[in-house]
Amino acid sequence: MSVDIEWLAGVLRAAAKAEILPRFRRLDESDVQVKTEAIDLVTAADLAAEQFIKAEISRQVPGALFVGEESVAADPQLLSALAGADLAVVVDPIDGTANYAAGLPLFAVMAAVVAGGETIGGIIYDPMGDDWMMAEKGSGTWLCRPDGSSNRLHVAAPLPMPEMVGTASIAFVPPGKKVEILQNFAKVRLVSHYRVAGHEYRTFVSGHSQFLSYNKLMPWDHLGGALMAQEAGGYVARMDGSPYRPYHTEGGLLAATNEESWRLLRENVFTF
């Protein structure tokens, strides 16, 4: 039993065209709901796209565990099943839902394939640009287009820390450390946050930034992107230096262009 990664990319694209794009900037008030807080939203498009993707996976790979962001919201036990699954497909139907709900054209559809506790494939589809990044373990990271063309992606060359630009989410940094981390950002050239991990990973693996960092590690947000970052030549680890695994939801994540840059950033910027 396996998942054809190119077929899966096609499913994400089809879901976006059928359920996400027709609703973009056309959501009624009743189509947007708050989940846990004001910045944690779900829309009718999230729910419809996830059901579309789940149905296709169930038909094509009936034995695979399906772990979708909205499915886990309804049944949290699904998340604990991921660690022991022989094969799983992890899906974020709309990464950047807050952007999508606000009518901002910066969101993504993401999926990762996990086998035996290891991420072996990942896809980040951009509905607005109609292209996708894709990686399979050991095969590099690629930017793919509907016409069949593709090119391999690589992270940027390392830079001295004062010249580095990157992205970092501080929403889940321990409250007592936020001021310190914000002050530490002055040690690098620029820090941004797009509110959509998919495009932050895209920026990093295509060589347009030197680092990215997160504290909350939900698998649908980071499994595919972390694999792509590694396959594009980057160095990725949790904040304690340990490898990032599909079952991790805590411990923070830092990606950099190489191990030396990772250590510089960990010691001087992300000091929690």
C-alpha cells in the first residue's frame, strides 16, 4: 500500500478548484466560525475541501489513515493514531484560513504522507498561482506546474547573521520570553510572518530567506514543509536539536540554510 504523490497533488488542486476558489471573497458571515480564539478560524471552504480530499483518498488508498485538521478538531483521538499508523495522509485543507477569510490571496492546500512514523512525502499547493512544491524523501524538492514542467529547488547560500532574513511565528512563544525574542530580532536583517506556513516554507526552500521558526507543531502545518526544507538542502531540527517527527506537537522548530546558521540563530535569537 502506497500513495502516488503526483496523484495526491492532483487531488489537492481539484479540491481547490471545486471548493476553495469559488468561495474566495464570497463567504457569508455564517460561513466563518471561530474555533479556539479569534485568530483560529474555520470556513465552509475548509470543511468542504477536506471532505473532498478525504473522499478521494478513501477511494484510492482505503487502508490509509486520514488525518485532516478539521477531522482532528472533531475527533482529537485521530492525532494520537498518527504515531502508530503504517500509512497516513495528513491534510491541511486551507493553510492560512485567517488570510483566506480576510480575502487575502495568500493561502495554501497542504498534504504529507507518513509511513511507519516517518514523513516520506509532502505537497504545498498554491491555488492562486496554480503550482505546487513537492518532495519525496531522498528525491529533492521540486516546483511543479500543470503543464508538466518543473524545476528543482534549493535553499539560499548561508549569510552572516546580521544579513539574514526569515519568518517566525511568536504566537505560541512562552509569554515570559516574547519581549526577549522580539528584541533579539534586531540581530538579523528582517523577520516577517505571513500567517501561512505553506508560503513561508515556499519562500525558504526556493532560496528567498535564511530561516523560519515555529513553536506550535501541528502535523498538517509542518510535516510536508519540513521535509521539503531538508530535501532542498536546509537544516531542520526542534529547538533542543532533536529531529522533528510526525507525532511531535511541542518543542518548537527551527529551519536554517545549514547547521552552523541554525546554531547561530538558536544561540542568539531563539533563546527560549
